Amino acid sequence: MPFVELNGLETYYEEYGEGHPVVVLHGAGVDHQVWAEQLRPLADQCRVLLYDLRGHGRTETAATETFTMDQYVDDLGAFLDELDLDSPTVLGHSFGGMIGYRFAADSPDRLSGLVTVGSATPEMFSTGEWFARSAMPRVVAPVSSNEWVMNALHWLGEKLFVADSAADEDEFEEIRAAHTCDAAADSDPDLPKINRALQTYLQSELDPSSIEVELLVLYGENEAFLERHADHFEAQLEDCETAAVPDGSHMGHVDDPGFVQDKLRAFVTDASRGPDSSE
């Protein structure tokens, strides 16, 4: 079974395909399965690598009392080191994209490009967003079950943003179930620790100009608040493209995998050439 040790944790990962490496970071509370089958079509031109973040899936349970964003960023760096990945593209969804933003800001020389799907910056652009991102994780999540938290966040997204901002849960689970793994999940997601790591990110500062790599920011058409985050990057970076997944929710890659695949394929084709390559 494919495991690699990252900062003392036996970390589960999968890979397929050959070519330019694409490292995939899933969102909070799920695991690599939500992306695995959807990205398999890219294996004809890419080396796709997916790992379960600490506190998730089949990765060894961490004994630490808390998680921080710095740990997740360090884990990504260790993954690149252990698999000897040179200038990969990182693809991150939601929390995974936040890890990508921070890593790209800290170590832009290690990446050829970054793609995020449904990922926010630490900036907040409305009172409703402040409540969703601050009060809920701090007050509700630490004292609630994983299932209750997820249901509450979906309800909150529908009330504060758009009725179709939450993903179709049944479709989401079908996609995960379609991908089989040799190893059993180590435990349920450790949401209180994960939420504390999320808070360290949301309370930090992120200078868009520090992300000196090619950037593609995707968000669901029904996530109006994330459009403002995409515009925030596009206004300050020359090498940034943004796009809305048509009729997409927070799980835009679930709603319209073909759209996301096409965008990613075009982006990787460009990123894999490198800045010094000719057209």
C-alpha cells in the first residue's frame, strides 16, 4: 500500500499517469477519493498524485493536540521532497486551496502553478461571510459531531449565500464510493483540530503579490462571495485567471467535472512548458 512519511506521520497517497506532476489537496472533512476518479482522465498527460491530509482518510492519526496551517504547509513541502517532485502544479479544493495559497506565498520557486477550487483568502468582504467563517468554526464545530457540523455549514451556506451553494450530498458520496482503496480509513476526520488550523489561516494575512506563480482560481457560479475573492487576486496579479463553474456549488468539481478537467488540462499544458519555453 502506498504510504510516505511526512513529518512523522505515515501518509496515504496514490498516483497514476506520467508527465508533468499535479499534486492534489482535498478539502476539509473528506479525503482523496473525491478527486481520484475525476482526475484519472488527465493521466494521459500528467502524473497525478493525491494524498490524504493529516487528520483525514487513511493517513495515520496524529497524536498532537492541535493542527496548524503551518503543519499542513510543511506536509506539502515534505511530500514534494519525498517524491522528488520538481516544479509541480498544485491543485487544491477549499481548505486544500488555502494550503496551496500559503505554500505558494512562502515557496513560489517550488511550484510551476497553482489551481484552487472554492478556496477563500483570509480577507472578508461581508458581515455574513465573517459569521460563516469565524463564528461557526469557533463556537459550533468544537462541540459538535462531524455530521452535525457538515449539515450546519450546508444550511448556513444556503441561508447566507445562495440556495444552490451547497453540493448534492448524495452525488458527492457516489463519487467517493466509486473509487476503491486498498487501505481502510484510519478514523473519522478530526474536525475540531482541522477547524483550529483553518482559524490560523483565516486570522493571518496573505499578500497576493507574494504568489509569484501562475494562478487559476475556480469557484462555483452559485458562490457569489467567492467571486469577490477571485476578483481580489485578479486585480493584483498579472498571471492570474479566474472562472466560474457554470451553475456550480462549493463542490464545483462534482457539479461539472468536465469543465474543471478542461480548465486544468489547459492550465497544466501551459505550466509544464515553464516560463523559459518557447510557444
